[in-house]
Amino acid sequence: MSGLITEPTDDIRRFMARDHRLFIDGLWVAPGSNRLIEVENPSTEEVIARLHSASLADLDRAVAAARGALDGPWGRMPPAARAKLMYRLAGLMEAAALDLGQLSTLENGMPLWMSMDKLAAFCPELVRYYAGWCTKVTGDTLPAVPLRGEGDDWLVYTLKQPVGVVGAIIPWNAPASMITLKAAPALAAGCTMVLKPAEMTPLLAIRFTELIEEAGFPAGVFNLVQGYGDDIGDGIARHPGIDKVAFTGSTAVGKAIVRAAADDLKRVSLELGGKSPFIVCADADLDVAAPSAAAACFFLSGQNCMAGTRLFVEESIAEEFEERLVAAAATFTLGDGFAPGTMIGPVISAKQLARVKGFIDEAESVGARRIFGGNVPGGKGHFVEPTVFADVTPDMRLAREEVFGPVLAVQRFSQDNERELLARVNGTTYGLSGSVWTRDIGRALRLAKHVDSGQVGVNAHAAVSPETPFGGNKQSGWGREFGREGLDAYLKTKAVSVNLGPHLGG
Ligand code: NAD
């Protein structure tokens, strides 16, 4: 369907021009702050929507509404009824894929085929996956006998209960996935939510919230507050009425959230930055590995936490592989997400473009060899060509810091020194994702075991699925999303020890 649309539909233009509101306690209400949020289309630099931030008083009301729902109809709702609402939401998301996809492309810049794919398939599937869990959250019965309780009979069991009110703070790089990934497990666990989207991408969240309303979730279960990080984001992290902060974003802000949340020791889960390795051994299927390496880095214009931005290639095939990389990079057509044939869009902002260009210029000045791209085309939009650097050394900033742009750093390794390779692979403060490309099963599994990341692909990169836990080691985060572990992050365990009295016949 995305191929048929080459410009925003009239419906979406009307949507963007609307008076945008917050959603609190089941009602669309005017924001209480005068602080303006201007939403820019990064492909055209046009301001496509204007809205106002929530005030801290709005945030208080949203938190109170979330607490009320938890203590009220939502808390009492049978799990099967919760699941039914979630299945309905998934269907509505599919039906609204055109709206949601266009909004993603307009506010984030990603190609329409990509935003539509996610919304027609991945995000609703994720909601369905977690909907299935609603009726399967169980505790255990334990063969336990408390200390000095041997004379009595006992029933000891655990209850899994919702953590409570969740404050979700998300980034701009994949609005639909980020919202779904927070809302689906939280709702399945029986939590309620106050969501703050990134100030650059507030629009998709509004349409998503309309679907929550249409699906029939009780008032207060899901609340939308717009705002910046330094007011509403920080307000969520500090709010005493919030039980858990679920955050995705940069490592620096993750640390600020942990500090702010420390006052009342609320729970915090963090999905942060990455600098993931892509390891190509000489015996890999290069026809697959080379285009996959380009895609692993350039997907979402490199604004993707799990991007494979550090490529390690075995010395004996390095020259050939670099040539193949250049050929693969050349297929990543830059453009407006609505233009047919666009493979990657712009980066999110002028500031982000300057940051990416800074990395490119610095890498060149310290001796990395630019073998593809690196230019900023003239004209409107925050575009930067997909870029490949060879001869990158571990001390260069490009080899250590997250660029969050389409810049691939290639290093070489020698076949007989896996220990040295792994020292370089693991020599960053990050540990989010990674992949190993080889036909040698022993080598693949050995390297996969020792790459210090939350997930590693073998002959695949960023193989994300609803069932598979995803998250970071080291400064890439705390906790896991997706799968059973993603649900557990929204549950707390209560142990109940029941003294049944003296043993029968005792
Ligand atoms: P960011 O950290 O600047 O912003 C993320 C969110 O945090 C935004 O909503 C922002 O308003 C809010 N925020 C900013 N300052 C805050 C504060 N002091 N207190 C509370 N909230 C605050 O990140 P970004 O630039 O929007 O996104 C890019 C980063 O996100 C990259 O580092 C990327 O790797 C990371 N990311 C990680 C994952 C993952 O799953 N690990 C996924 C996507 C993006």
C-alpha cells in the first residue's frame, strides 16, 4: 500500500493542523503550559505541527488518573478482558497503518515502506504477543517451611502483581515501535501508563492514543503527556506517584533519570545506546554478509540503537569485502520517505546532522580512510550520505562513541588471534547487540558466547522478534524488553506464607 502514496493524504494534513491535546483520564484536554513544541519534517525542514507542552500540574493529573484506574476498573478487570482490549487495539493499529505510517515518516523521516511494514505487521504482532500473556501470568507454589515452623503445615505461594503506575519516556528514532514496546507489556501485566513521547515526534503518539480510546480501555489506563525532557521527562523520573520509569534513549539521559529516580527508589528500566560489532570471518557467505552489513548500519539512517556500526573483517578478505561494502552502500538511496525508491531518509535534525558530520570530519583528520559517502547534499532536509570508513583504529572516537548516523567504521582482524579480536569487540562502554558471520559453527558459537552484548546474531544482525529478550549490557541499559522477561519487568512478586496449623495427626 505504501507504494501508492507519494505525498501526505488530506486526512493526515488535517490531522497535523489540528489543535493537539493531551489525553488524561480518558479525556482530551488542553495543555497547561505555554511552552511550544514545533514538529519539523526532517526531509523538508517544514514545521508540520505545533503543540504545547503539558504542565507539571497536567502530569500530576495524569499520574492521579493512572493510579485511580489501577485501584478501580482496570485493577478489577479479569485478565481475559484485558487481553480482549489488547487484541482489539492490535486490529485497530493494522487498520490505521496508513495514518500511523505517514505520521512516522513525516515526523521522523523514515521511508514510508518501512514505517508501514512495522505498523502493518511488527507492532500489532507485538501487541498480540503480549495480549496472549494476560491470561498466563502465574506465580508458584513452593514446598517451603519457614524457619521454626516445622511443627505446622504450610502453604507458600507467590503472586505476580502489576508494578503499578508506569512513566514511559521514549525517543524519536522509531516512534511506533517505541510506544508499542512500552505499552504492550505494561498493559498485559495490568499496569497503567503515563507516556511522554520525544518532543521531535509527538504526533504518532496522538493517533496511537486515539486507538487506545477507540479500543475501549477504561479512563486513566493510558495517559499521554507531551513535553521536553527537562520538564515533563524529569518530572516523570521524580514523580512520587510513579512506581516505575521505563526509558529508552541516550546513555547520558539514562544516567540522569537514575539520579532523579533515586529519591524514592522507584524502579527504572533502561534501553540505551550502542556501538554494536558486526564480525565477518573469511569463510562467511559474502554475498549475504556485505549487503547485510550495510543494512545493519544504515537502517533508519543509522539512528538505530542496535546498528552494527563497528565492522570487524578478517584480514585475508578485507579488501574484497570493502569493495563489496561500497557496492552495497551505493544501493542505499537517500531521499524523502514519500519518494518511491527511497531506502533511507534524513537524520532527525540540523543538530544531529552537525554531530554526524563532526564524526566524519574528525575520522578523516585522524587517518581513517573514507571509502564511500560522507557528503552532505545541498538543499533542504537533514541528509547525509551513507558513509564507510576503512582503516579505523580502536583509539579513534569513531570506533568508540555512538554516532547515531549512517557511518560505518571498518577494522581488520587476523584469523589466529580471537582473543585480541574479542578484546577490541568488547572494548567499548556499550553492549547492546552484535553479529558473527561465518560458516564455521564452532567459531560462530564461540564468538557469540564471548561478545559482551544483550543479543548476538549468527549470520543475521538485529534479529528482533516479540519472543526474544532484547536489552543491553554495560552502559547499554538495565533490564530486557520483549519476550517473557519484558513482561516480568512490569510485574512484582509477592510471597504469601500461610500457616495451616499443626500437621494432620501431629
Ligand atoms: P534522548 O536521551 O535525548 O531522549 C530520549 C527521551 O528522553 C526523550 O523523550 C527526551 O525528551 C527525554 N529526556 C531528555 N532529557 C531528559 C531528562 N533529563 N529526564 C527525563 N527525560 C529526558 O535520546 P534521543 O536522542 O531521543 O534518542 C537517541 C538515543 O536513544 C540513542 O542513544 C539510541 O541508541 C537510544 N536508543 C536506544 C534503544 C534501545 O532499545 N536500546 C532504542 C532506540 C534508541
